[in-house]
Amino acid sequence: MFADSKRTKVFRHVFLILGCLLVMFPVYVTFVASTLSLGEIMTRPMQLIPGRHGLQNYYQALFFGGRGLGGAQRIGALVMIQNSMIMAVGITVGKIIVSLLSSFAIVFFRFPGRTLAFWIILVTLMLPVEVRIVPTYQLASTLGLLNSYMGLILPLAVSATATFLFKQYFMSIPDQIVESAKIDGASAMRFFRSILVPMSRTPMASLVVIQFVYGWNQYLWPLLVTTQRRFYTLMIGIARMLATGDHQAEWQVVMAMTILSMIPTIIIVIGMQKAFVRGLTEADK
């Protein structure tokens, strides 16, 4: 190992602190704006000290929303947070289950076209979402999945990336473990449930973080499949509040909703930080 000089350590920490401040400054400005009145936000320059309207703005955001979310029957952030949570959790669980099963079949079973099946799955990574969005929407419409939780979740519940990661992980499992399971009389699914899934907890933890953030931040697909306000996700709600036409957007409520939208992902990332890093750097066997 190389020892860093004191000057190098100081420079490194100063650089990291400046980087953190640079990243956090827009978030801080957003938080300050969420505690001000609309008039204070529109004042130039806007103050950078939190105001006295925070409770009022967050209360309105949580229970009533803002302009652009309907007339008298507005929906608040609580409904949209629930929808976003259902969608994010559904996508995360669906992707992990489907990827585990598909990787298990590709690695541990011998059948014609096994390699071709894997490459077909992998090729989907080369297709941008915009290329697949029209046929996917048409299929969802044909199956009656518009304006439903299943319509929000199912088309996004398959991941070639997760399948690839699990396949690589399964291929590193020693053959002795597989042979021992066969000698003990374990069936294929018993081996999958009792041995393979517990061994895969580390990569699963890292994928939970990645896929939850992916599902939570979805915008294009929910925008297409949801036309009823009760199925709006938080990202759609924020966008609707900005598209107010000739009216002034209620920026204080928009900023409050933006801060609320960050909280679940921050909790997930911080709460699973160690497992996330371990899943990307270690092989837990």
C-alpha cells in the first residue's frame, strides 16, 4: 500500500468537500424555496435562508397538491407517493424474481437454444426505451392495462441487466455445491429456493437499490399509461404542476413535492449502502 502525504490527504478532502457542496447546493436551494411564499420565490435574488411557510407548503403538497392537478378534486402528494411506491416496489420485486429464474434456467439447465435465448435477452439492452415504447403501449392497451397498477409495473418488470448480473454470479458458484445438492436428493427448485437464493442475497441487495431508484424515477411510461389522476405517480404530478399554461405555477408547492420525492430514494440508498457496496465488490459464497 502507498502512504499518502499530509498535503495529498488535505487536498483530497478539500476536493471532496467542494464536490459535495457543489452537488448539494441545488438541493439546498430547492429546500429553501419550499419554505418560502410564491412572492418571496419570485423576488430577485431569492433569499437563501429558509422561510416561515414550510409547514403550510408541505401540508398543501401532501394533501391538496397544486395547480395543474385538477380543479376542486385535486390529489395530494400522499396519493402520488403511494402510487410511486407501489410501482417502484413492484418493478424491483418483479425484475429480481424474473431475472433469478431466467438466470437459473440458463446456467443450470441444458436445453437447445440456451445460449441463443441469453443473447436475445442481452440484445434488448441495445434497444432504447423509445424504440420499444409504442409496441409496449399497444400491447398494454390491448390487454386492458391502462390506468392500472399492473400496467405501470408489468411492462418494466423484466431486466436484461439483472439477468446478466445473476448469470455471471451463478456461473462463479462451485460445481461441488451443485453436486452436493444432487447427492442429497434436492430437486431443481429445492436447490433454487434453499441454496441459490440465500447465496444471492448480496447481489440482490445491490439490485434492490438500483431497480428501486429506476422504478421511482420513471416518467415516460407512467405518462403514457395513466390518464386518471388517482394513478399519477409523483414524477407525473410534478410535471403536471409545471404545465399550467398561462397561469403561474405554484413554485413553493412544486419545490415541496420535489423534496418529498427525494426522501424515499435517500432512505433506500443510505439504509442499504453497505449491502449495495458489498454486492458490487464481493462474492458471498
